[in-house]
Amino acid sequence: MKMKQFILLWIKRFRTMVRYRLLVLTSMPIVITLFALFALTMYWTVTYTWQNALMNVKSDLAVAHNSIELLQKEQRMNLTSLSSSYDFQHLLRTNESKLPEWVKRQAENYALDFVVLHPVSALDSFPLVNQALLLTGKPQTFFQVLNHDELFALNSTLPVSAQIPLLRENKLESRGLISRNLIPIFNRDNQLEWIIDGGILLNNSTQLVDRIRDLVYSYGTLPLDSIGTVTLFMDDIRVSTNVPLNSDQLNGRAIGTRVSLEVQQQVLIAGDNWVGRAFVYDDWYISAYEPLRDYNGHVIGMLYTGYLEWPLLETFLTNIAEFSVGIIAVLLLSGGLVYRGARDLFRPIEKIHNVVRVVPLGLNRRIGDLGLCKDHELAIFGQQFDSMLDQLQQRNDLIKRASLELEDKVHSRTQSLHDKTQELEQYIKLLNQTRSKLVMSEKLAALGELTAGIAHEINNPTAVILGNVELLQLELGEDSQRVTEELEAIHEQIDRIRNITRSLLQYSRQGGVQDEITWQHLNLIVKESLTLVGSGTKSADVQIESQLDAKCCVEVNRHQLLQVLVNLQMNGVHAMGDKGLLKIKTEDWHDDNGNIIGAAVHISDHGCGISEDNLARIFDPFFTTRRSGTGLGLSVSQSIISEVGGKITVKSDLGIGSTFSIYLHEKAVIHNDLLLPVEVY
């Protein structure tokens, strides 16, 4: 009860007595400064500690990476020493039949798990990337994942050594992660004769990760009671690690456990490094991961380094506690000194405080006479403070007026600049569109005249050749049977010339009236094109899948649209090498508001795809990547669709396939002079 009364008494004093309130005000800057210093120290300490921890683990990962490279280089040097040894060279020159068996027995002597000598006839068993490098005489070192049979082919003991029980899954992993080296051996004629294949199995290789850990985390580099760990992953499985099964007792190894989904997504799937705080099996670690890649650059595993987080955190919290005790001690000492030094200043400061308190509220108050001598510091301070308040009042008035004027000017200038910028952007956009259309129009006009002349000049001698060939057949009669194959070849080439000239003439007549533009149902024309393409691809292994959902009729030239559809479908068949699945889909075309404005057809193949460089040029006249192509099919198709106001879009992924989409308006929009732009993705 006495303690409660004591507290209430001091609360009343602070509320009613100015001197205690002044004490708080005079002490507050010191308190705020100390707490600000404490907060800044905490912030910078946390930031520096965390950033330093991340930098350290990144550095550890770099050291581990270099250690792996050094170990691989050491393996390659061992194989090179083997190939240069006297016994190897002697057997190579005198008794090659015993050489493979002798080499196989040298694995243990050169600290390798397997050494195999392949003859040059086995070159085809290696991937194309390895074959090319071996033929050029370049040794190779890479990581690789092998199955049970592949491991057995290298060394009959490897499948057993590679087996890893997957903890908590009741499964057995039989694949093996190996570090492999290929050394080409050339004969005296500088021809590839032998291939030395050697390396080590990384599954259950505790000596390897312990050796790397000792290099990365030497004595004294980690906080007390912390442990540094190194792990090699095959996919997301720990195949070699010194991460303990129990971080408290530091026993066992977490071989056969999996990495977290977050790390798996970023490292194994995205192929990026991962640095941060991670839960490793049973505890939190400051961790860093990087992908392990095979000879093709595919991610097949990960390299990990990290150390326990708690010892670092414990050291940090201890430092923070010690610093906090020091701050509190300084705060108490400074508070006592302020209290003793401020007692004689309470009365005049109380008056000053009252003025300071009411002036921010808008009251025009001044300190005036403090009852002290003129030379007293507080009296001088009061006079200067009153003078400062007067000047501040004048400055505030000037600032308010200037601020209002500046706001008006800034608003006016900003609005003017914004209007000019929008107007300029619109002009630039219109200028670029007009320039592109003019350039395309001039190119097509020149190419049209050129192709018309070329087609006419080619057709005349072609007709003469055809007539003379038919005359020869007539004159020879039954004797023409002896040269039937030659005559048929001539007819085939004449037909080919006619097809080329027909494409040229059609290209030169683009924009002309070939057939009337009428209302057509898109699905019927697509069905007809599928019949034509199906007849032309009977000898090919092509499956055609259609989904015709379009209900809106469109205004088009039926024969020209049929030509475009057949051309695009045959391009898809050729892109797949006459083997694969061709998909055709129709649907209604909607605008941004969901209203039907036409119909669309999408033609998708699973072929080779189109590179980014070629994607911007595929609609240029005479551009083609096929030996037998003319380069006019897509250009003519673009012209036909553009004439009725439609558009063609292209989306292609190299090595996956392409999708050509045709969008046709319900009511044709005739463009006789310029082509509409083509969208590519």
C-alpha cells in the first residue's frame, strides 16, 4: 500500500509541478538520443551480422565449388598420368588386347572408383557433345547420373556402393552421382584410338565431403559450438553429406534425406543459386546452394554449404544484452546529472516552457522579463528567443505567400508540359506507323512488278520445253519407253517450275479481284482444307485433330482463304518432318467488351519451332528456310488476310512448336493499299 501511495504521489507531482515536467523535458533529449543510438546500433548490427553471414556462406560455397573443381582436376591429372605411364604405353605398343583389363585394375592405384578403357568403336555410345570434344582431342570432366546397369558397366561394385535408403520413405535409391573424366588417346597417325573413362562415385562418399568441409570451415572460422556442413545432392536427395541426423548430439549423417521444396524450386527447377536461412533436416542453418550440371548443362543435383544458425544468433543476442545493460547504465547516470544541474534553472525555464508550449498552438506570446540580470544567459536567451519568434513569424508569412505562388506556377507548367508530351508521343506514333506502311507498300509494289516479269519470262521457255518433250514422246512412239524415267523427271521439273511461277504471279496480283468476297461459315472452309491436307499427307505419319467451335460467319474470298489454310497446315506438317500431331481449332473472335466481331482459326504444330531472328522475317517475300520452298507462301497468305481487314499472329517456341492464328472480321474491312501489321510472340 505504501508503494502505491508513493507512485501516486510522484504521478501527481509530474502532472502539477513544472519543475518535474521540466526535468522530464531536459532529460528527454538524452533518453531519445540513447534509444535512437540503441535502435540504430540494433539495426546496423542485425543488418551487418546477417549480410556478413550471407557473404560468408557465399564465400564458403565458392570455396567448396573451387574444391570440387580441384578434385575433378586431380582426377583428370591422375588419368593423364595413367595414360602417360610406362606400362600403359608399353602395352599400347606391344599388346593392346591386355590393355583394357590392365587399365581396369589401376583404379585403386589412382584413387578412382572406376577406370575403363573404351575402343574408338564405342564412340557412338557417348552423347554427341562428348563425341565432338573427344574427336578434337579435348579431355572432359563433368557430373553425371547413371542407373544401375550403367554403373555396373563401369565397375561391378558400383551399384552396391551407390545404393542409398531414403529415410522416412521405405525406398532404395539405386542411381549414382559420379564425377566422370574422359581422356582421348590418339595413335601415331593422329587418329582417335582409345578413350580412358574414369572417375569417382559420389554416393556415400563421406571422405570427399569431409575433405571439402575441412577446407571450407577450418578451425576458428565459425562461432563456438557451431558446425560447418557440406552436401552433394543428386536431384533433391542428399547422397553425400556431413549434416548430422541429430544436430544436438552431432551423430549420424543425413544421407538419403531430401531438400526443401523452396530450395528445390529455385535451384533444381529454375537453375539459380539459393542463399539464405534454410531448415536442413532437423535444424536451421545459414545455407547456400548452387546447381550441379551435367555435360549438357542440365541441372542434375546441387552443392550445399552451411553452418548452424543458433550459435551465431546466441552470440548476437549476448552482445545485444551487454550493450543494453551499458545503455541503461548511461541513461541512469545522465538522468541524475541532468536533475542536479537543472534545479537552479527550473523557474525561468518554466516560464520559457510555457511560452514554447503555447506558441505552436498559434498564440502570439513572448517570454519577456525573466527577473534576472541583463547579462544572465537565460535572460539573453529569452531576448533572443523573442526576437527569433518575431523573425520566424515574418518568415512564415513570406513562405506561405511564396508557397501559394509556387504551387500555382508548378501546376500551370506541369499541365502544359503534360499536354505537350502527350501530343508529341501521338505524333511520333503516327509517324512511325506511316513510315512502316510506306516502306512496306513500296517494297511490295517493286516486288510485284519484278515477280510478274520473272513469271512471264519463265513461262514462255517452259511452254516451249513442254511442247518439245511431248513432240519427242509422239515421234518416238513405243521407243519412248526406254527413256520413260527421264521424260517423267522432265515433266516433274516442268510442273515444279509452273507451281513456282503460279506463286509468283499470284503474289504479283495481290490486292486484285480474283473472286468475290462473300459470307462464308469458317468451319466449312476449314473442313474442306482438312480434306485436302489429309489427302496430301496420306504417306506421312501425321495425325490431324480438329475442334471447330466458331459460330460467327465471316466475309472473305473463299478460294483465297482455302489457299491460306492449306498453306499454313502444310507448313506445320513440314515443320514436324511429316510426323506428329497437327491441331486446328476455330472459335468466335471477341473484342475487349466481350462482343463477337468475327471468327478465328488456330493452327498448331509440334515441330521444330521458329527462332527469334527468323520470326520477324517469315512474312517477308522470298524468305524461306526450306530448300524446296519459294518464300512466297506466308507473304501471299498475309496479303490475302490483310485485304479483308484480318490479321495473322504467330507464337512459336524453338524446339517445341508454332501456332499460327487467323482473325477474320464478320464484316470485311478492305485494305487495298497497305498491309496490316503481323503480331509475333
